[in-house]
Amino acid sequence: MRKVKRIAVFTSGGDAPGMNAAIRSVVRTALYHDLHVYGIIGGYDGMIKGNIKRLEVGDVANIIQRGGTVLKTARSKDFMTYEGRKAAYENLMANDIDGCVAIGGNGTYTGAMVFGKEFNFPMVGLPGTIDNDIYGTDYTIGFDTAINTAIEAVDKIRDTADSHNRLFFVEVMGRHSGFIALHTGIGSGAGGIFIPETNTSIEDLIEDLRKATRRQKLFNLIIVAEGNQNGDATTIAQKVKESNPDYDVRVTIIGHLQRGGSPTAMDRVLASRMGHSSVLSLLRGEHGIALGVINDKITVTPFEDAVKKTKHLNKELVKMAEVLAM
Ligand code: F6P
């Protein structure tokens, strides 16, 4: 196994708070081990265009606290083609780069897996996505910040909901998974949570609302994951309003607010640990793997599993959320 000497790091897919902390950790760990380290600007698109620059210790100073990604990011269509990947490979070779750390979600991992096999090139993935939907890790970089942002927003919305006796439907991100919605719902004490994994029916919600009204129980916050099976928050809100025109219904879509902002301590530490471990993995000659954290230990999962297997929601949490919303 050839020892890596020059590695590159890039971010790809949706940005996530903590990506900068991961980049900083990769760069500093690499420099500590006397490697040359490069940043690829703009994810896979940047790799295809040869947008690659050498990074030194000062380039990652003062970024640990910043949201977004200083290396920029993109969802690349060209990297899905062989021609695109070949151009990317040639650019890595032109810079004598012999290993990469890819920070992103499922799409990023898929690209890294295909590329790594096609060109026998060492790739190590770090889970950078607010969605927390990556198999092989308890937490992804950005999730903790995103749920804290969402909970802070819901706390504020609750003031108006309480003051006006209004029923608010708050939509959070999560096209395919309900991690953000579930944790935001539990953490904000919501009355109901709609997530893609369970088919909560609108009829059941309407019945719960009726019961709450009879018991004079305050029930004014429902969290909706954007990808849930009954439509978006606006659609669900409309149906509930039709069932009972007396409800004073409002909808708030938190949207990209959840993706920005300074990372929480948890995300900064997690990103630092994972960035550090990714360089050690490359030094050990490991590749074709995604790193994760399970029970507070850094773990390794082959890209094949990380990409194909589904990370399931904790059923006990789903049940508990129902109980607490009584
Ligand atoms: O990063 C994942 C995610 O946040 C999803 O939850 C959301 O559906 C999507 O990104 C939005 O992506 P974009 O910024 O490309 O609109």
C-alpha cells in the first residue's frame, strides 16, 4: 500500500454547520503528519474544473465557529458521468493528490464510492448533513445545530401561538427522513409530529385536536417534516382548517434558516474528531469508507453500506413523543 503524501478535502451537497470545523481538523491533522493538503473549491464540480488550492495552517484559522463551508459546495450533475469523473481524476493526478476526504451526505458518498472504485483512488467520507440520515453514525455533522436552530424558532412561534390561540404548522427540513422533525418536536414540546417514516393520518390529528379542545388542553404546535406522506405543512394546515373553520391556523416554513449559523459545541467537537480520524484512516491505507460515531466511538462503515442501508429512527423516541404530546 502506497503511503499517502498529498491529500485533498472538499465539501459537497447541502452545506451543514460544522463543515468548517471538519475542514480545519483535516488540514491541521494532515499538516501535523507532514502531509501536503489541498482544498477543492466547490465540491465535485471544483474537482472537475481543477479548482484546487494548497492549504496552510493559517487558511483554516478563525473558521471553527463559522457556518457554511469555506470550500463552497455544490450538487454536481457532471460528476455523475464517467467523463466528468475522469476529468476530476486527471486534475487530482496533475496535483499529485493521492487521497481525499469527502464531507457530505448520501450523494457525496455515492460519488466517492463510484470514483474510488473506478480509479482505485483512496476516498474517506465524513457525514456532513443536517438531516442525520446516514447509516453508520448516530449523528451527522450539522444535525445538532439544525435542531437547536429549529427549536429556537419554534419557541418564538409558540409565543404568538399562545397569545393568539392559534394553531401553527411548522415545516422543517427532511426530504426522506424525520430526524429533524422528531427531535424538534420532542425538544419544543409539540402536540403532533408528521414524519416520512410513519404515516400519521390527518384524520387522527383532527381527532386529537377535538379531544384537546374538549379537555381545554393547549394544542397549538405541529411539526411537519417536508418529506412526510401527507403533503407539506400548507396542505395539512388547509385540510385541518377545512375540518374545523374555527381554528385560527398559520404555517411557518423554517427552510434554509436551519442550514446556517454557528455550529453548536457538539457539532464542532464531532466534526473535529471525524476530521482528525479521516486523516489517520488515509495514513493507515484505509479507503472506500465512511466514518461515523456510534456510542461515542469513531466507527468505520464501507461506502456500500453507508449508501445502501437505511438509518432508522429510534422507535422508542417516536412512541415517547406520542406519549408526551398527550
Ligand atoms: O441538506 C439536506 C437538505 O437540507 C434537505 O433536508 C432539504 O430537503 C434539502 O437539503 C434542500 O436542498 P437545497 O438547498 O438544494 O434546496
